[in-house]
Amino acid sequence: MSKSTCKKETEQAPIRSAQAKEKQQVVTLPITNPNAAGIDIGDKMHAVAVGPDKDPSPVRKFGTFTCDLKAIISWLKQCEVTSVAMESTGVYWKPLCAMLLEHGFDVWLVNAKQLKNVSGKKTDMSDAAWIQKMHSCGVLPRSFLLDDLTETVRSIVRQRRALIQDANRCTQRIQKNLELMNIKIHTVINDIMGKTGKAILEAILKGERKAENFIPLIDGRIKASHEDILKSLKATGAVNVYL
């Protein structure tokens, strides 16, 4: 090995050593919220973490029954926690969040996608500790939390939309079964779930099978002729199979 090569390696050695030390340095963030707690939300278990100085066992597991939620609140009060960060996992967070707000805690709802844990084996306990650490350093983004009135209105609107969608699916299934029996009444009236359509369906369910007996059920506002209605109500003989 030449002297010039040895000289170059000697000069590069301190640089590599300095880079290695720089990589090994751990970036520490200042604690801005010492009374913070972190909760990893689950269906059957909640992992709750407080600061290491708050309790000899700073990370604990709790169930999800109402008595368990009360135990979480009791422990957090015992640890003098004032602010709690939790993941917005499904709807599992809502009962605990409501109880925490009721007892005066400052609740931070955090999107789970925005939480990046350290590398290595991932557990609920480590996630809770990570959430608590990030929350105590004040680096977690806070999601918008609806007030009670807005939450109630949104629930009503969503329930109404779900009921409408369910009703549409039921109507589609009824039309499909009528089509399988070749009953074409839904093609000659505008709404199978209207007054005339419901009357015909109820009569079919009660056992009526003669098309002529459905004529008195036709509302006067129906524009289709009685002849077309009679043709549309004549099935292929498989009515009993689908009804």
C-alpha cells in the first residue's frame, strides 16, 4: 500500500467517525405538556400511557366495558393528567371520548394515519407510549372534534341517508323478484312502492293470483290502460316460488 493511500484513509477516518456519531445522536424534543396521556384505541382493549414520572407503571391495559372506561378516568385523574390524545379508530373511540370530555379532560383526536411509530416490534402498549410522548412534546396534529349539537345533527342525517339507501335496495330486490316471475307491473306504473304498487304487492302476498282481481286496486291517477296492467300482472306460474 502506498503512502498516499494510507494518508487518504487517515484523513477520511475522522470524517467517518464524526458522521457515525452524528447518526447516533438522539434528537430530544422539549416537553411542553407534562400532564399528557396517550391512548391506543381498540375494540376489546385500550392501552393507556402517562408520563414516566406519573406512575411506576406508566403504560396499562384496560378493557372496553363501561366499568373499564371509568377505571381509565380514575387512573388518569390519579396521575394528574389534564390532556389526552387518542387515535380515531373506527367508532371505538367515541364512548371513551365522551366520558373524558364529561370529566373535564382536554381530548385530542388524532388521525391514525398521521401517527408514525418507531421501527421495531409494534404493540398496543408501545403505540400508547409513543402517542403519549408525541403529545407531551406538542407535535401531534389535532383533528376537528364536533360539538354535541353538530354530532347529533350529523348522526340524524347519516341515519336518514342509510335508511333511504336500504329502502332503495329493498325496492330493487322486489323488482328483481317480480321480474323473475315475469310480473311487469313495475314497467307500467311509475313507482312500485306507491299506493297502487303497494296494494298489488299486498294482494299478491295474501294469495291473490288472478290478474282481473287487481283492477279495483288501481288508482285513478295511473295513466296505463287496464289492458296493459292486466298483461303486466300475468305471471309465468312461478309466483309461489319467489313469494
